[in-house]
Amino acid sequence: MIAVELHPGRADRLQQRFADAPVTVVRADARELRLPTRPFRVVSSPPYNVSAALLKLLLARGSRMVSADLVLQRQLVNRYVRGDVHGANRWLRSYQPAVGLRLPRKAFTPPPHVDSAVLVLRRA
């Protein structure tokens, strides 16, 4: 398992927490990662301001992603499920999107200004 975290303090805490587990912590911007060449899965709660760029990377032509569960702004999740985003006609042939768990603002500390939901993507 690979955990990607840009913030140095959070990356250090992840490394300490999973020191005895098969987890590699990479301090990087997830939007700039080179994706694996073999099939992979994603579970992520990215900052909302990078969500669209991260999804663009994960859904790029040639991506070997087989599934993703991403905690995102609910409005963005709904747009992806409706196919109301740029490039949807291409990636909707490869992935089935669905709305997963809905998360109210109060589920987070500090609470964001928007509601959230899990975007579930499965290879078609």
C-alpha cells in the first residue's frame, strides 16, 4: 500500500502510525504522481481544491486504475455520476460511477463549507 501526503507533518504521522505495516508513505503532490503500470485501486480523501485535477489524472487514457473510492465535494460527485464533466464521454466507456456514502459537514473536523460524498468508480 502506498500513502501519498504532501504535508510534511501529516506524512511523518502516517509513517509513525504505519511503521510496522506494509505501507510506504510518499511525500508528494498526488496530482504529479506517475501512475502504476499495473492495475491499481485508489482510496482517497483529497483536498477539495485538487479533486478535479486528481480525477483527470486517474481517469486519463491508459490509466490502469480498476477502482476508486474518493471522498469529494458532493456537488462534484453528482456531476461525475451524471457525466456532466469535461471528457466524460471518453471515461464513461471504461468506468461506472456511483454515489457512495453521503457525509454531512459535521463529519469532519474542522467542518468544510460544503457537504461531501464518496465517488465510487469501478472499471466497466
